[in-house]
Amino acid sequence: MVPENEDSILQDEIEIEEIPNLTYSLDKDKKQIAGEIDDLEAIKQTVFLMLNIERMDYEIYSDDFGVEFDELIGEPIPYVLSELKRRIIECLTYDDRIEDVNDFEFEVAGGSVHATFCVYTIFGKFESEVDIDV
């Protein structure tokens, strides 16, 4: 039981402050940091990183960051397509700025799959893609 007191800190309003979305911009072509980005551009960069980092391969990232594509190598294409959608959604919705991932389209060519999909965020939506060799 919490004691009742008019001066109690439990009675004070708590103000929740949103953490800034500002991050360094990665220049993929030059392979260097080039300034800063915010909002939708920052999320696009995060999506790129999450889909290109295999989960639990690098100690610098938490165990929840990244995707698990390596386990799909050698599996039948119908299985890969169903798992690919689930794994991409699971990977990206870990970020609380991403509200939904849908409108998937897959193109299979030989031993690779090209996936395109729409990412819905708190800052707007954008199309993303990823290529997976299976």
C-alpha cells in the first residue's frame, strides 16, 4: 500500500520525452560517414542496415538487430518465399518507429530472390528491397 501524501512524487505528472532520431549518414558508395540524417531518411538507413546484417553475427549489435537469411540457403523456393516475408517483418518491426511492412513482391531468378515491399513508419512510408542468395 502506497502512503497518501499531497506532496508525493507519485502524484506529479511525468513528461515523456521522445529520443531524437538524428544519426550519422552512411555514404554506401564511398563507404564513409557523410553528415547527419533524421526522420524518414534515418529509418531508411536503419532498414538497409537491418536487412544486410545477419542477426547475432556481430557483437556490436544486440541479439535482436538484423535478419536471419543464412538459414534459408539450400531450402526449397516456396519455403524461402514464405519465410522471407515473415523474417523481414519480424526484423523490421523490432524498431518501434516502423508501424507495418507489407505489399511484398518476389522475383525468383536462379538461386536468388529479389524482394520488394512497403515500409510504413511514423514519418511516412517508403519502398524497400533486398536480394537474397539461396
